[in-house]
Amino acid sequence: MRARRTTAALAALAAAALGAAGCGVTGAEDDSILGKDTLTIGVSPDQPGLGQLTGSTREGFDIDVAREVAKRLGVDASSLRFKNVTSASREEMLERGEVDLVVATYSITPERKTRVAFAGPYYVAHQDILVRGETTDIRNVRNLAGKRLCEVPGSVSFPRVTKEKGIAAVSAQASGYSDCLAKLQAGQLDAVSTDDLILAGLAAQALKSGGRPLKIVNSPFTDEPYGIGVRKDDTDGCEAVNKAITTMYQDGTAPKLLNKWFRLSRLDVVTTVPQFEGCD
């Protein structure tokens, strides 16, 4: 009798183990963005022209790209949720599952690819410099030596100047790029250096608000491929986002959005689909 009970107990444990394994597989599948009825997308709340939250309204190029990608993944607009991210929080929020995707001027870098996957890029921007209109002694990145340069935690822009280019700029800390804009206009720093699309949005915001006129130096010194962040193991989801980006360029949607948001900045935007970097 005891032997039969032992055999039955072992069988029950084996069945439970198989059931747990089965649940684990289902959970892994559920981690993919594919087939989801709802999506939560991380976006910036403070980047004029790209991702800006005013009251309950979100607008900008990245917001429109996020909506288009979600639509092409089969997610209805009413089932799309946005969540604020910062330059410093994007990887953590993807890893914790707080967001399904990140569309937030998220430059693809080797360091970031160790933690998350990237679809795209959906656009390749270039790092440039924004200064006050009366500034004449900052014409390129070398002129930032000794200047007060805005630094946003988690952004790669400041290290690109100081570490990659070896320019001894002085850090002027800010909470985000809208804070950089306010401090630049107030004379609390000398320059903001980041992606030209961000700078174009900041300059346009300054013009709309009637603040001190700003200008882009137009001396780009890096390529900044904007990717859509996806959880590291969701290769199928990443490839589906790549397909969505491709069709956005093929049917003219992406060029229309670039024209909508950056025409007035006089930036020479590129309207052909960028070379994808792969979902590894």
C-alpha cells in the first residue's frame, strides 16, 4: 500500500512539474507584444516637437510614430496607453514590464543593447548645438571647451562631447530638455547639445513662447539612430515593429510626419527608410 501511495505521489509531482513548465512557456509567449489587445508605450513628456505632455494632451513626432506602430500591430487607439519615461528610466521600465515599447528619442547604443532590444531605427538624427541667438563664440563642438553645457541624467549627449570628443565642457545639470531650454534662456548655461530634432523642437518652443531667440549651430558631429525599445527576448515583436516602420516609409506616412513636425525648423530631414540594425 505504501509503495502504491509513493508511486501516486511521484506521479502527481511529475504532473505538477509539467504543468508548471507549461505555464512558464505560456508566460514567455505572453511577454511578447504580438497578439496583445493593449499596449503601454513609454514616451517623453518634456520634448517639444517630439514628445510633450500639456495637460492631458500628448503630441509630437514620437507620439505619432508610436500611434502608427501600434495601429500596424493591430492595437486600436482606444487600447493604447502612454507612460512617461526619462532618459535614465527607459531600460528599467522595459525590463520590469512597466511599458511594452519605448518611443522616446532612444538612441541605439551597444551598451543599451545589452539590456534591451531595438527595432529600427525609425530615424537617424545628428547631435548638434543650440545656443542663444546673440552667441557668436560657439560655432562647433570644439568651442564648447570651458562652456556651461546642459547635462541630462541618462542621456548619452553630454558624454559624447566630454568623453568621446574629449571636450572639457562644464556640466550644468538639468532634469530634462525642457529644463535645459529654460536655463539656456535664463542665461544659466551656455549651450545645449543633443539630437538635432530635439534642438529644433526646443527652438520652436522658444519662438512660440516669445522667449529669447535661439539658434542651432548647424555643425553636426554624430549619428543618433532612434530605435524603438523592446524587451530583450522579444525578437518576434521587434521584427514586427521593423515591418511597421518599413511600411510607414513606403506608404509616405513617415515623411508626412517629419514634414509636419520639423518643416518650420528648416532641418534637412531624411525621408527614406533608415538601415535597420537588427533585433539581436
